Amino acid sequence: MTTVRNKQLSSTPNAGLATATQAPGRPLVTTVNTKRLLLTALGWVVAGTIFFPIFWMVLTGFKTEAAAIADPSLIFSPTLDSYIEVQQRADYFKFAMNSVVVAFGSTLLALLIAIPSAYSMAFLPTKRTKGTLLWMLSTKMLPPVGVLVPIYLLFRDFGLLDTRTGLTIVYTLMNLPIVVWMLYTFFKDLPKDILEAGRMDGASTFQEVIFLLMPLTLPGIASTGLLSVILSWNEAFWSLNLTSSQAAPLTAYIASFSSPEGLFWAKLSAASTMAIAPILVFGWLTQKQMVRGLTFGAVK
Amino acid sequence: MATLQLKQIVKSFDDTQVIKGVDLEVNDREFVVFVGPSGCGKSTLLRMIAGLESTSDGDIVIDGQRMNDVGPADRGLAMVFQSYALYPHMTVEDNMGFSLRLAGVPKDERRQKVLEAARILQLEPLLDRKPKALSGGQRQRVAIGRAIVRNPSIFLFDEPLSNLDAALRVQMRIELARLHEELDATMIYVTHDQIEAMTMADKIVVLQGGVIEQVGSPMELYHHPRNRFVAGFIGSPKMNFLDVQVVEAGAEGVSVCLPGGAVTQVPVEGKDQRVGASLELGIRPEHLVLDDEGALTGQIQVLERLGGQTSLYVQMGELMVTIMADGDVAHRVHDKVNFGFEAGRAHLFDADGMALPSLHQHPLAGLRRQDNRVSSEASDQ
């Protein structure tokens, strides 16, 4: 309403000179404000939609099985029964430990391989560098199930089935293309001169990486690492197919509650809540770093 | 002692040669400036000397030792980059001491050397700051300080002043000249600014298209350019070029017919010049004199009054001629003016653009920068 009225006002021909110079500004501000309000509302709706299933899952985890399948309701008496029962059936901490070791281990390994590769591609490019990068990314377009059988057989023959080592290797390979690609873009933003100055100062390639490249691209390396941890944590296909009991991470833990005796929504929800809780807290604590890293090149 | 020899240096990227067989000798404690238009290969040449670019062919010899296959750090050189290339995450002190830290120099000794360099450059109050908190001029000084700390045999500068504003550039130019004196080091300096070249160099190397056009002292290049390119590149405003015809060639010089019909004898060697051949006469704006009796005539198109001097842009038929005249000339735009020049100031270039050698060596052509310095020191005392 106000917008419309302002527009009419500014277009009246007998408005004074002062109003005439001011008026075009006013409706503009109002339009911007309305637009911002709408966008903010849209943002909340999208965020709410994404968050709602998680919110509902957390609630369900505190319900009894009966309440969980009854009419959806926000009012109920919370109980820890499901959590206790879930913990009695499977040791959460064993699975969580596997998740932590495999997610962080594979990330560390991926960074260790990717930093030198991205360095050489960013600072010593050849004609084939672009092609190599694209080829690496193209491996992500292959459905993993396509290589399940060969990898399963390889793992069986090398005794890697149901081991943390095996899962770490698979996750490293899985994330390597993304990690190399991201580091490459961060490294490319670093002025070549700085590394050359280091070379003139007597730095070996290794010292260049340790003393100059890594400290200067730390936000980028950190956000790449965080993304790799999250992707590994959430990965289910390989963990379900390559592990059974010893090395099974939290994804396998959740899955184990879904089948045998039919669906028990409260217990499943409790298990899922426990599985995502660590990565949720981790993500929340590091979100500033994540955003900073992902927008590193743009805002610098 | 630090000398540098380049012997038939070639650099090619794929199939294109960017440096095409450069020979050069840099003497101990000399201030050598590579100058040329952008893309002439001067920065590439410097980076090859530094070891940051490989050498496709030829030898780089430092202090008698072939350095082609020696890494940048082991050549005993230090380089100041155009972008300064300071380490943004380190303080000024750490920036300057980085090479010593890599070399494993103990902390106390490191600090002492950094402090000494900081004293020379008046950087002491800034040692704890990060590069972000410094002004352009200060960053530049830190970059130079980082080079000094290494105590190199040769300093390399890659257009170090081009990111500074005009006033600061003049100040840093003086500071660099002072530094050269204080450190008594060999320096190689790359610039596209011929004023920097003229003011700082002992020896100017003019490059174009990957080849050296001429090597010489600033005054030698100014008074005896070897060809039309050097003549046009050195000196500001640019030299004027007029088309002339040979009227007579003899032992006293070559007589040419100027546009407008007047004949003047330029004292250059040219006995074998054919009568009637076309040559180009080069005359610097500052050597053209407004003179009612002058042999040349034209109409003033633009007048730029700088106070002490006035630049006149005079239309002479098809040609626009620049004249540097006194600041107080009373002429106005569209005035017709006559002007002339002393024949000894003029240069003649043949069809290939090569200068006909002058019969008389200019008395200052052999002057070195040190000679200016000695006299100024003497006048100080």
C-alpha cells in the first residue's frame, strides 16, 4: 500500500522541486525493504522445510513407540526409554568411534595426497592439467554400485572387508576428486610471486608448501577438510556393503534398527538422532569457517 | 665482487622465442637498468637471471661460474618483485628474516641482521606489523629489506616502483640510488619508465622484441642512439622525425633538404650516401628553438604550459612536431611559428632505421652516474 501511494505522490506533476528530488528515492527504499522482507521469509521457509524432518525425528526419539505411531502431536510426555533400549541392543560408542576414525582418517589422508597434487596443478600447470581435473571429477559421475563387485572382491582378497583401514581407503578415494578440485581453486588464488619470493629466499618445494602455501590458504584447506569429514560421516553405501560388525560406522548403526522386527519409529529416531548429533554439533561449531572458506576467493 | 655475463641467452616458450640471443656484461657494483616497452622480454630476462625461468639456450655466468642449472636460492641473488610479494601472514621482522630462518641462522643473529637492514631503511618502528598494516611505500621498503638481509651478490628489481604514486616514486628513486651507494652492490633493475632508467642507471640496456637494441650510459643513449627505436624511446617528450633528402654527402657531414626546402648539414658519417636518397632526421623537442629566421615553419595546434616550460604541438603539413620552449613564450594556439635547430643536435637515420654515426662524440656521453654523485658530494662539503 505505502509503495503505491509513494509512487503516485512522486509522479504528481505539481510536486515542489524539493519533493521532486527526494521522492524518487523513497519508493525505491520501500521496494528494497519489501523485497528483502520477502526474501527473508522465503529463506526461513526453505530452512524450516529442510530442518523439519530433523526436528520431528528428534521429537519422535523422545516418544514411546505407541505415541510415535499415533497422531502426530507436539504435546507428549518425553521419555528416554527408546535411548536406553537402543543402547542396550548395540553399543553406540563403538560405532561412533568407527565413524570418527574413518571420517577424520580418510580426510587426513585425502588432504595429504591432495595438497601436493593441487600444488603442482595450480603452480606448475601443463597442457593437460585442465583435462586431468575434469577427468578426476568425472569419476564422481559413475554410480558407485557399478564398481561395487570389483571393489568387494579386491577387499575380500586383501582382507580389507569390515576393517577401518578398508573403509578409510574407500572414503579417501571417494572424496579425493572433490578435495583436489577445491584445493586447486584455493591455491590458484594465491599470487605466484609469493611462492617465487620464497624460492628466492631459499625455500625448498616442501618448505614452500609448509611455510607459505598452507598458512596462506588455511581457510580453504580447513573448509575442504570439513566438507570431506561431513561427506565421509554421512556416507552409507560403502559402509553398509563393506562392513558388518567390526568396522561399522554410525550409518550402519542406524540401518541396523530399520529391518528385523518391523519398523520401530521411536527407536529408529533415537538411534538416528545419536548418529547425526556429533556431526551436527561439529558443523555448527565450524560453520563460520566453512562459509569463510567456501567464499574465500569471492570476498577477498 | 659480483659480475654477471649473459652469453647468447635464448628463451623460447613452445615455438616462440621471447629472448633471442642476448649478450650482456654486467660489471661489479654497476647499476644496470633493463628498459623497453611492455612485452619486450625484460622481465623474462630478469627472471632467467634469477633462476625462476629456465634458460633454453646460452650461458648465465655469475662471478665466473655457469649458473644455468643452479637453483634460484643458490645463485646468491635477491629479487624485489613488482607486487612486493611479502608474506602476508608474517610480521615485517619475520618477512625480512625468512631466508635466514630457512638457512638455520640462530634467532639472535637473525634479529641482529634484520635490525641492521631495518635501520638502513628506517623500518625499525614497523617490525612487528603485518604487511596489511603498511602503506605502499613501506611495503616496498620491506621488500627491499628482505633482499638486503640476504646479503646477495646481485640485487634484482622487477619494476619495483610501478605500483607507487608519482610523488612516492620520485622519493623511492632517490632512496634506491642512495641504497646502491651505501650497499655498494651490483644491481639489475627492470622498468618500462625511461625516466627511472635515465636517473638511476650506470648502464642502460634497451630491449625490444627479445633483442638488445643498445647498451650504454644514459647520456650516451640520449646523445648517440644507435637506431630510431632507441632515439624514440629515450627522452621525453619523444624525438621528432622528419623526412629529408640527401643533397650532398662529404667528409664534413651529410647535407639534407628539410621539409620546406631549407638545406642543413648534419655532422655525421655518410660518405656513401647517395644524393637524393631518403633519410629520416631526428631532432628532440628540447633542441628545437623558436626562431623567426628558422628553417622550419608550422601552425601551433596545442599549447601546454607547464610553468617553467611550454610544450608546443606544431602542425607541419602532415606532421605534428613537438617543441619544448621557454615557459614564458607569448604564442597562442593557431599562431604560425618559425623554428630551427642546431645542426649538431640532429640525428640522421637510414631506411633501416640505423643512425648514421656522429662525427663528434658528445662530451658527456661517457659520463657515469658516479660522476654526478662525486660532484654533488664535493659541493655538499
